[in-house]
Amino acid sequence: MEAPGIFARDWYVPSLPPTRACVSKLWLCELWLLLLASGLSKKFLPHEEDVRFINEYVNLHNELRGNVTPTGANLRFMTWDVALSRTARAWGKKCVFKRNTHLEEEKMAHPKFNGIGENMWVGPENEFTASIAIRSWYAERKNYNFENDHCSGNCSNYIQLVWDNSYKVGCAVTPCSKIGDIKHAAIFICNYAPGGTLTRRPYKPGVICSLCSKYDRCTDFLCSKIKKINMKKHNAYDHKKNEVLNTSFSLSH
């Protein structure tokens, strides 16, 4: 209950015309009340190009890929791809829990890759975190028997998450008024390139990084590409070194 003394004092305040500052404050108060009433005061979902969001989901993908059981000999290190994230955003805006029908179409989902992979999570907007969504896909490993290459139930999200050849990923989360029976929903989509399939085991088991390409280095237990610029420098250095060796050999004779 409010103290009556405060209200009593108001009766003795002379009526003054509202100042510009007063009007601004009243407008801001009304706007805040409208936001509260419309539910927009909830935490805003991250944009697909927010650096913190990118780091969170890319780092978690690589962490989970680098710690598979049995250990992987040839899993690739993942990096972010803006085209994949924009494809995820575009499809998410449809607010449907269905696979993107354009992922197999040439240059529709990505300017370079065809056969894009896709994982999808739907839940209440206020319960979304990238960690919850991505770990829910990884949890499907309990439905997958690696030795027999057999799924008992759904394990497609897990297989895509740990697909050895996939090294590009782009994700986006989109708010939706309703998806299925979920009101104030969020749909989180990750697209992958190259995409995985269910035609074989997702990776080759063995000593970590033992089956990486000769042009790869082992980063966080995963095969990561050496940047082309570094390869050029390396090759130029080797070429120069060979020239010196050949010159020395000639001189020795």
C-alpha cells in the first residue's frame, strides 16, 4: 500500500504546463509499458552475425567433434560461413519445422557448395541457448550404434554434427509467434557444407588426426586446413631451399 502522505503532498503542488523533458519521460514510460505488454522485454535472440554467437556455436561444434567416441581419425575442424547462416535465417523466417526444400538445388543455398546439411531445433524462445540446442543434437548419439552403423530412433542430427567432411557451418535463430503447439517459439537452424548423409559411418575411427591430409594440421583434435597463403610461402621457401641445395651440390663438384 502506498503512503498517504505522498499523495497528500501532491494536492499542494501548483499545476504547471508540461515541459519538453516531462513529455519525453512520459513517452518513454508509455513505450516501456507497451514493450512489457507485448512481451518484447524478453531477452533478444542473437543475430546470426553476432561475433559472440558465432564463437559460441562454432567452438561448441569443434569441442564435440573433437571428443567423439570412438575417437575420430579424420574429422575436419569447422569454421563459420556467412552464406550458410543467411540461408538458415531465411528458412527460419518461415517458422515451419520442416527441412529446407532448396538445400539440394544448385546455388540456391550456397554459391559454392551443393547438398547442404541441416540441423534444426524448436522450443520456447525464453529457453533457447545455442548450447542447449547443439547438445540436444549430440545427445542423439545414444540412438546410434557406431560399430553396426545403425540408428534406433532419430540420430540424423548427431550424424550431421560429427560428419567428417563437413568443415563449414552457419547458424541462425529466429523468433516465431507459434510453431506447432509452441507459442512464442524460437527456431534454431544450422547449415553445414559439405552436408552429411546416412549412407555410411560419420567418420573413420582411429588415432586422433592420424588420417588428416598432408596439407592439414591438428587443431583441437581435428584436421584443419593450413591457410593457402601460408602454403604458398612454405612452397616458395622449399623451392628456394632446393635451389640453394642444388647450387651447393653443383659447386661441390
